[in-house]
Amino acid sequence: MDSTRLRAPVTLRFKPVGACIYCGATQGRLTEEHIVPKGLGGTLVLPDSSCDPCAKLTSQFEMRVLRGFLDRGRQSLGIKGRKSHRRPATESIKQTFIRADNSLVEHDLPWDQSVKVMHLPVLTLPGFLNPKFPPDPSAEGIEVSAMDTLTMGLGEGEIVREHASVGMQFQDRMDICSFVRMLAKIAHGYQVAVHGAFPIEQSPLVPIILGKRWDARNWIGCTEQDPLPSDRQCLHLLQDVPLTGGDGSSASMIRIKLFADYPSPTYALAARLQA
């Protein structure tokens, strides 16, 4: 089976913001933001929403992800890059096979006759949804509980049999920090697009996006309860969920499912906190 290509929807432009959604700047040039990165096929655009310094910073960690462990999946799905054209698919790809005696052997296979995989980190339940481990101001980092492997191209079983092996080995260098910051950028941009600009101090995600704070486990994670569906013919799913606390406080949660046609994780992020 050849690589699957999903048709992206037409571009949807939201109301221009008129200020940088990360630092609040209103002077100088303001550029448009793709809520889901254009390099992931994103077509939701937020005009006049990022100053040049913040755009440069967010572009850096996005590219570490897009040109890193998500690159092979992007190529397999035929997703256009930031320059609005598809890069030629690699002519061949090195595949590692596991023999019955656990030895490894590598073969260079034609791109369209190979197994392409993409790994997505499964994160623990974020503190804002976890009554056992609520948000802790001293918390740092993010906790990965598993990896979901999305398989594209030929089925692994078929190609394993053809090469007289019992399995295959795949390795990826995972820049989890950049990936989490990219999720935060998607959620924050979508929150602003749907509900309008709000005081930046009400966002627990902006300091993480800008690299000023790293209490990501409090506000970013995965949820297994009521996951977003995996049977939709679309690239990605975004969902805005209002939350109300017992003390009358309110919050906005954004749920994200990347590569929604595959059994990928559902990420949950606290996009806005209001007392």
C-alpha cells in the first residue's frame, strides 16, 4: 500500500488580534500564526498575532519537532512544508530487522516498499485534571508514560515475513521539550482564536512556550477518559472544553489529537485560568 495522503481543508482565517499573543507587544510588525503548524498541514490562521522575536522563538522549537521525529510521518502523509510544496520523498529508507536469534540486520528498501512509523509521546494526566496530584508550584518537567507508534505504508507483519525475520526495530531521537512547547502553542493559539485575546497572566502555557517556566506537568498531559475519536478523515482535531471548579473558578481546556485518522494520544492542556 502506498503512503496515505489526507486532503487538508481550506484555510480558515480568524479575526486579527492586533497584538502579540505571547508577549503583548502592539508596536512593530505583527505576523500571522498558524495555530497548528503549517508544517503539520495546519490551515487555521490567526492574523496579526505574533511579533518578530516571538515568531522566531516559536519557529525554532517547532522546526526541531517537524524536522525531527515527526518528519518521516509528514513525508509519508504527503504534508506540505512551510514553503507550500512537498519535498520529494526519500528514494530509499534503512530498515532494521530482528532475526530469530535476536541479531539485527539492516536493509535499504525503496520508500514505497517500506514501513514508516511515527512515535508520539503519551503523557501522564496533567495536574489540573488530577485530584491526587494537583498543580504544584514547585513541579518541573513533564512525565512520559508510554509511546504510541503510528504505522504508515506497508504493514510490519508483511515485510517482516518477506525478510525472514521475527520483528523490526525503530529508533527516534525525541525532543520532548520542544514537542510539549509546540502543543502549548497550538492550545494557546486556538484559545485566542475561539474566545479572543485575554490577559497573558491568565495563561499557564505562555511562560512554557517562551521557555521562562517549565512546570508543564501541571498544565499539559494526556487523558484516557473520553478520548477524541480516531476514525475521522482529517489531519488533526482540536476541542475547546470549559471547566468550572467547586470554588467558582473557571478554566479553559483545549484537547488536541494530532494525526486524527490514526490511534494517537489525546492531549489535554489548561489554556486559561480565571479565579
